[in-house]
Amino acid sequence: MAKKPPRSRRPSDTVNESIADGGELHQVAPSVETSLTTNQGLPVSDDQNSLKAGARGPVLLEDFHLREKITHFDHERIPERVVHARGYGAHGYFQAYEGNDELTKADFLCDPEIKTPVFCRFSTVAGSEGSFDTARDVRGFATKFYTREGNYDLVGNNIPVFFIQDAIKFPDLIHAVKPEPDRAFPQAQSAHDTFWDFVSLTPESMHMLMWVMSDRAIPRSFRMMQGFGVNTFRLVNAQGKVKLVKFHWRPKLGTFSLIWDEAVVISGADPDFHRRDLWNAIQAGDFPEYELSVQAVDEKQAEKLDFDILDATKIIPEEVIPLRPLGKMVLNRMPSNFFAETEQVAFCPANLVPGIDFSDDPLLQGRLFSYLDTQLSRLGSPNFQEIPINAPKNAWQNLQRDGHMRMRVDPSRVSYEPNSLDMAAPREAGPDGFQSIPIPTEGTKLRQRPESFADHYSQAHLFYKSLTEPEQRHVAGGFAFELGKCQELKIRRRMLGHLENIEPKLAEMVAEKLGMEGEADEIQPAVEVNRRIKPSPALSQYAAAPQTIAGRKIGVLVTDGTDAKLLDALVKKAKAEKATVEIVAPKVGGFTTDDDELRPADHFLGGAPSAVFDAVVLAPSAAGAQELLTTAAAVDWLRMAFAHLKIIGYTAEAAPLFEAANVDPDADEGVVVIQGVKVGDFIEAAKRHRIWEREPKVR
Ligand code: HDD
């Protein structure tokens, strides 16, 4: 039977028809395939009115359609994740490079011929589902590989270390960072007393705090973010050779961040900044790519490191053990339904495949319990793995049965093992199945931190000393902002004491910003801080940042009379560099170019501050510039772009705006005049991303 086209009715038609007919709709008979039905499959004749005794009479309890619809709606929400509630995901694939079988027997890491499907979810940690994207926070970077041997989950973050060394402190850490329980604020912020009270009493968090106060915690984009497995894992090859490994993801576009003031503006202008960015890129076919690598060491090498490899507050500097690339991930498809996929996806670090195994990292060991457990309250059933986003793509069968929302129908009489009644029932795989690496283990039962976990400051110092000067300034700014929001002076003093141990210059900068010079508490480190530790240049985002505008967004401020040829030249050049151009006009309805063409705008000025762009161009007509002078948003557009250290291109007509914004058009190499259609210099300058030398002048 040919499928009838779906009926299309605009809501206004419905209302008019409905009124005209005294509430009765004339409808074309629906086709079986397209008609609206109840959950029982019953075609619904009227979805506009509840069943009543008379047009103005009471609603009847027997209206099962009304009750079913409202009941379902009432239960549409599920508990959000207790951490990492706000997130955004995409589908894609992973493809291994040649030669990994020397390290692991994991099929998806060894066979370069296969493209393993993946689902990857990025998230913030502290904020609730409805919070904003650009909060200062760790970003989750969780990947589910649907391998031929079952699902493997790499549940990492964009920061390679963690706040605590033992999972038993996780509930305390999270309680401290979440909104304070008596007042229910602040949302999506660590800048408050309870967080800093906890961490300042927990010196093991110092290294992580350095990362969280750095630019790493305000990434420019999920596409420009590194990822780390954080905990130490093991890889084992077919011959049983074992290595301890740290996993790393590196984005093809380079690792870039926002500036704090910019992040604050964006959180108001576009709370969905990171979501929108990923969505737009994937919809445009500009697929984000990440390379997966490991740092691999054997037990002997691990023993020689000057920290304990089981301690999740430590990194192995790349200069000590280089990264070994294993393959690449491409994200190329957005989910078609956010709830069904991104909200219901359930990651778990315990989801392993043969060739990968755990280490005894006590943080990891606690995680192995938590993730499965949390799904029971979040997804409400032990059968959550049957939800399509969680189900493995290879065949799965076992003798687990029943429970809420069981989808699978197991026809056999047998649900136990051993059995002799159903020879087709699932059996153990023996050596072909997953086998834990037979690591010898013994010990005295006790609750104790090893002494090898006791150095809390040397790697915090290492991180600071490896950053470029602007990055160091930002760390100081981060601490000063957050501690400035703490009301308890004793917490600030305690933190200043820790900063003294990490790096006296940093402590001094923060104390100066707080107006608390000389007020640091004295805190005795458990072991001497190693200040001779060699810097690791790989820790800096900007020391060797790629000069590119690939994946970037250029905002162009236009008015009526803007030079059409200039715009076309900009779009062409940007496209050639894999960047995009978005037009900001006084009105979103569009603008008329100098050749009288009405062109659409992407944004109206009040709705798109320059903070949401990577680089900007001011290209008004002379008359347009005069009109813009009366608009604070236009003057701020330039002033903020300058303060956020962006590359600014401008035409001669924009000169009055520079005067109004008090920005020198010859300020530095980042402010570039565009003559005619010669946009090349501007594009080249934009590849520098920001002019760091400008910062001391503006902030
Ligand atoms: Fe966790 C979610 C990453 C320590 C307990 N965690 C969660 C997510 C990420 C991480 C990315 C979100 C996954 C998603 O997108 O759905 N967590 C980490 C990293 C850690 C870490 C890199 C340190 C190495 N986590 C950690 C500890 C515990 C948990 C120590 C508890 C003992 N994490 C959870 C959880 C969550 C979770 C409560 C909340 C929602 C979920 O699991 O599915 O089980």
C-alpha cells in the first residue's frame, strides 16, 4: 500500500477550525501508518480536547487518552547524573593504527581494517543538567567503544589527574563542590566556601587544583580539548606481556581555551556554547578528530618513577615516557534523540575487553563499583544495558533474568548453569573469554595510604613551572577569583599556605590580588617539595600551539552599506582555512550591502557579543559606523574583543568605533587594517589566536 503523506496542520489552523466548528475538527481520515495512537496502538481521533460531559462540562475520568498522555509526561524526567549531569554526546568511529598487537590483544586496538562504532559524551562535573557550558570545571570525556568483543568504556576527563587518591573521599569532594545544602547555591561553581574548605584540608588535591584554576578548565570547544584516562590501566598482549598504561586523547585541532572574562560573558550570551559548537561542526561535516595514545611502562620502569603510578594525583611527564599513538576517533553523527542516547548512555570504567585490565589504583577500584550502582537509581532498572545506546553491538547472552523493564524474551526453560536440558544455553567461553591478568597479590588488611602517595606539591610545582607566563598569570587569576568568593578568611589563609608550598611567586600574586599579603598560614609538607623537578613543556597549551584557524569562528560586524566584495573575500579565505564566518548586523532581518543586495545576518548585535567569536572584523559603512556609535553593544563589541586579546580586522570606515572604545587601531600586531578585499594579513594574524603580550595592558 502506498504510504499517504502525513497531514500537516498548523496550530493556528487547528485553533481556527476548532473554534469555527464549535470544537469539532474536520479531519482527513488518517492512514494507518501515520495516525497518532495511544501507547496501546489505538488510533486517536482528537488530540485537542479532553473528553467532557458537554462542551463546557466536567472532564470524565474515563478519558484514558488524557490520563495516559499526562501520566507519561509526569514521568518524563529521570534523575540527572549525580556528577557530570550536563553533557553532550556524539556518535563516531575509532580506527586503530598498525602495530599495536605488541602492546595489547584488544581486537579493536589491533585491527586497522575495522571501524569500531563509538559514542562519546563530554560533560561538566559540578553543574546540574540545566547549567551553562562555560563554567570553570573539569570536563568529562567518556567514550564507549562498541567492539566486536563487547563494550569497552574509557571514562576520562580533560585533566590528567584527580582531586583525591582514594574513592572513599569522592562523596565528600562532590558534596563540597555542589551547591551548599542550606542555601542551594552556587550553581556550577567551585568558587565557594565548602569546596575550598574541603580541598584546603586535603593537600592531595593541590596538583589537580592547579589544573582546574588554569585555562584547561575553560576549554574553547569540546573539539579542542585533550582527554585522559587518569587512572593507570594495564594492557596485555597475546603472549601475556603486561604494561601499565595511561590513556591520552589529543584533538586534531589543537588544545585551546577561553579566557575567564570571556567565559563569564559567554555563559550569559550562549549558555549552550559548547553544545552548539559541536552540533554546528558535525552538521557542517567538519568532524572532530582525536588521536588515542598511551604512555606504557613495565613494572620495573614504574618503580623507577619518582612517584607512585597508582596515585591518580600524578602524571608521567611526556618527556619522561613519550606518547605512543594507537589510533584515531572521528565524531561524525549527532544523536537523533538527546534523551534516548546522551541522557541514557551509561558509562562504566569496569566495562573491559580482553587485552585491557585494571591497576590497583584505589581511586579506580572505587569507581569500578560506583558506575554500575548509580545506573540503578538513574535508569531505574538492572536491565539498563538493553537500552539501545548501552547495548553491545555484538551478540550478548547470559542467564540473568527478569527485573524491571526486561525487553528481551528468553524462551528457554533453563536459566541456570550447569544444565543439561538446553544444549543451546550460553556456556563459559574458557580461554577465549575475558581473563583477569594473573597478577600475584597479598597484603595485610588495613586502612592506610602508602607513603609513596605523600608528595602533594612537587607535581603541582611542575605544572606551574611548565606553563608560559600568560598561563601562569591565569592560574593566579583563577585562584584569586575563587578564593575571593570564599567568605571565610581562614580558608583563604590556608590556601595561601598551600600555594606557598607549590610556588612562592604564585602565592604572592594571589595574595596581592586578594589584598592579603603576608597572611598565608604555614603548612608543613609531609615530604620535601622537589623544586628542582624538570619542567614538562608538553603541559603548556600555548608553548607549541598550532598556528591555525581551522574549526574557528570569525564574527563580522556589518551595517547597511558594508562592502559586499570584502565579505565575499573573507568567506572564501576563511573557508579555505576550514574556518567559518558569521555575520553580526544591527538587525537579524539582514542588511543591504554597498551593491544594494539584501543579505541575511546570522546574529543581531545585542545577541552576539564578540566573546562568542575567535576573531572579529569590523566592516561597517561610514554611515553605519556613525549609527553604531550610539549603541553600547557595538562599542563593547570592539572593546571586549580587544580585552579578550583577539585578532581584530577593521576597515577604515570603522575608525570612529576605535575612538569610542578607546582602542588604538595601531595597538599591536593583532589589530589589522583591511584595505579593499585584502583579507590575507588578517587571516594570517588570526592564526595566532590571541595576542598574549596585550594582556598586561588590559587586565
Ligand atoms: Fe566519575 C560519572 C570521570 C572519579 C563516580 N565520571 C563520570 C563521568 C565521567 C567521569 C566522564 C560522566 C560519564 C558520562 O558522560 O555519563 N570520574 C571520572 C574520572 C575520575 C572519576 C576521570 C577520576 C579518575 N567517579 C570518580 C570516582 C567515583 C565516581 C572516584 C566514585 C567512587 N562518576 C561516578 C558516578 C558517575 C560518574 C557517580 C555519575 C554518573 C555516572 O557515573 O554514570 O558513578
